[in-house]
Amino acid sequence: LLDLKPTPVDPYAPGPIIHATAMANAMDGQQIIPFSASKTALASIAVSIFAFAILLFSATPVPALVGASLVSLLGPLLLSFLLWQSGAWMNPVPVVIGTGLLSLAVLGVRFQLEWRERQRLAKTVENAMSSEMVELVRKGEIHLSRFGERREISIFFCDMSGFTTVSENLEASMLVDVLNLYFNEVVNMIFDNEGFVDKFIGDAVMAIWGAPAIDQADHAKRAVESAVQFSATMQSFRAKARVLIGEAAEGLTARAGVHTGVAIVGHVGSQNRHNYTAIGDSVNLASRLEGIGKQYDCELLVSEDALTAADRMNDRDFIEVDTLAVKGRSKPTRIFTHVPLAPDHERAAYRSALEFYRSGQFAEALNLFEKATSIAPYKKMGDRCRTALSSGTPKSFREGVWHFDEK
């Protein structure tokens, strides 16, 4: 009565039945064989490999942490259960503890490496992005692409005109002051719209949206908004430049071009010196639009692709200027400019003139272009019509598209 032992099937089983059961299991080959310490260590290594793989290859830390935790906890328990079913017993506790500690160590190293990488990237772009965006990069709230890739971005080019003439009468120190003032105004405008200053090219600025930040879905809206603000930015610049160089500041104007399209982005340069930049056909077109603006007396030209991506094709402040094709690009591009102050009747006249112009009815087009005098390109478009009426259709005009065959 005193030799009673608890068992899984009876809390008051006679003690001898335990010995009898063990002997019967041994004689029938059904005894439970405990795992040795070496086999337990191998099992721990196997589970750790799976956890390590999850930590290493997960794109973001949260899925890595969740996946590694599940593997570390459930893996040993599942393995122990399967071994039990086959007649072996493995204590899962050492495996859980070992795998868990290893996962925490690997996760800590990964967090440290990612933190250092964010600091490095922030350092790389701190002079090309606003301080607010750089801080978000440091916190990991904005993700930057680090390798070459194709991506849809929006590109902004602007270039100051009249600077060469003005600079001839300025001391070198004053010249630099004026140029830095211009860059300061333009860059602040770009930063206000969370853009990335790609480079300075002489007195030109190239900026992009949609890279290197990979989560800027509204890049086209921001680029077009910068283009809209560009006129006010130049007015502010001239007002400040007037303090430095007097009335000569009025001769300083600028043009801008904006386009949205696919480009190759990434760090480009030599092993010891490189910069994050964008290259490709879309970048070339944005640059060409800036330069071609002079051919239309336009301060700003925006491509149809940019306005479409920005959801501003129906914005009454933009009006279509022309359809053009640039050298090296077979697809024609519809171009627009910003005319917020143009009267509605002049907008209607210009649109009708453009339709007549495209169909080769140059007399009708000329008559209407001359009624849209507040829309800058009216004069250049009128000149084309006069040339066509006096000398025949220009070779550059084919099928309603003006071809710029020279760069």
C-alpha cells in the first residue's frame, strides 16, 4: 500500500508495474532511447541554421525577428515530438535556449550593421537632401537604394541664362556670391519638396525625385510642384541679387525642364570617388526640355509624362505648347508650360491655333496665335507659321511634330 507511484495512466499505480513495464518494453524493442549530448548539440546546430538563414535573408528586421523566434521555439519542440514518436527522447530546453541565444546575437549584429549602413548613407546624401529627410534616413523611416537599378523617377533641370554677360563686369568674389545665392534659392525650393540634388553643372542644377528614396510614390507631384514654384524662386533670387549687383540682376533669368520616366539610378564613378546619380534617356529628355525652352521663349517646359504622373493634365494653369521629337528619341513628346495668369480666351485661342498648326493650316493658326499674346510661345509659333506660308513647310515639321534634329 505504501509503494504507489503516479503514472500517466494511473496516479496510484503499484510501484512494481513501472519496472515490469520497462522490462516488457525492452524485451519488445519499444524502449525510449534518450538522445546523447552530442546528438542534442547537432539538433541545436540544425535548428540554429534555419533561424540564422531567416535572420540573414529577411528583407526587414521585424519579419526576421518573428521568423527566428518561431523557429527557435517551435523547431525544437516539433523535433522532440517527432523523435518521441519514433522511440527517442530529446530534451528540447537546451536546444531552445541555445538557438534563442544565437538568434539574439545574430539579430543584434544585424541591427548594428544596418544602423551603421543607415548612418553611412545619411552621410553620403546629407548635402543633397534636406536635413529633415536625412534625419529620417538615419532613423530608417526612409529607405535608400544602394545599388544600380531601373526605376521610374522625375527629373528637374534648371539653368541660368544671362549669367555669362553679367559675369563679365563682376569681380570673381562677387560672381561667386551671386552664383551661390542662385543655388541657395533653387536648392531650398528642391528641399522644400523633398527632392534630391543630383549635381551642379556650371550654373545648372539637376534634381531628382523617386530616388534614392524608394518609398516616394508622389515623386512626379513633387517635381511638378517645384517647377510651378520655380518662377517665384527666380523672382526671389533676382530681388536678393539686386542688393549685390544692382539693376544687372534683371538680366539674370533661368529655364527649367521636367520629365518623368524610367532611368538607371545608383552610385556611379571610380572606386575612390563616386556619386549617386541618374542616367538614361529620361534624364537626357529632361535636360533637352530645359534647353529647348529657349526655342519657345518659355521659362518652363514640362513633359506630358510628368503631368500625367502628377495627375495634373487637367490643371488649367498648364497649356500644351507643342509636340516635339528630339534627336536620339523616336517617340514624340507633348510639352506644356505654366501660364497661371493667361486669360481664358487666350488659352482657347492658343489651343485652336495649335490644332490648325498641326494640320498644316498655317494661315488660320497664325491668326489665332497672334490672339494669345500672354502665352509666351505664341511669337515663336507664329514665326514658324510665317516661314511656312512664305517658304513652304519647314523640313523640321513632319506629321504635326517639330523635330529637333540637333542636340
